[in-house]
Amino acid sequence: MNQEDMKHCNNCGKLISINDLYNYKSKDVLWCETCANNQYNNWKAQNVIEETIEIKEKRCSICKHVKPAKEFYKDRTSRTGLQSCCKNCSNKKVMMWRKQNIKHTREYAKNWQRVKRQSTAST
Ligand SMILES: [Zn+2]
Ligand SMILES: [Zn+2]
């Protein structure tokens, strides 16, 4: 057999015909069928565990209820890909924040007007 048709598996180093090699993700990484299958199974097993345990259901950090993943907003920065509190609590939080902010801006405006009035009264 032509030597150029044979390649080493990047994982186990087994010399194997290029027809039996897998292109795994990129063309630079060559795997034999066994290694490619093992890698795929490992990857699948890890992802299944994450999906069933971490992402299917989640306990809300605020109301402490266990809710399905669809009751949570997505958060790419978190490990589970979901926010720590449910949509319900998240909405409440935003509303509270808005209310507080409106209060703040109103108070700020009031103070500002008072200051303005005082300054005009003194002159
Ligand atoms: Zn291999
Ligand atoms: Zn909640």
C-alpha cells in the first residue's frame, strides 16, 4: 500500500488508512474511528448530564420554587445558561428597580427645582 495513504491518528497514534480516518472538527485533527467515537460519546455523556440535571429544572434564588428551565430567562454568563431567579421574580426585580429609579429621578428633580427656586429667591 502507498505510504501516503496512511496517517497516524492524532489521539492514539495508530497508523491507519486515510479512508478510515475521521476529520474531527478541523482538517488538522485526524482521528481513527475508535477515538472519534469515544470522543463523541464522552462529549454526549457530559452534555446529557448537564441538560438533565442543570438545565431541565432549576431552583429560583428568590422565591425558592423549583421551576422548569423555560421559566427562567437565558443568561449566557452563567454556568447553567440561565438566570439565577425565575422570570416572575426577575420581572418583579426590574419593576422594583424601575419604581425606585422613578422615585430617585423625581426626588432629584424636586431637589433641583427647590435649589433653583432658592437661588432665584435670593437674587
Ligand atoms: Zn485513535
Ligand atoms: Zn422566583
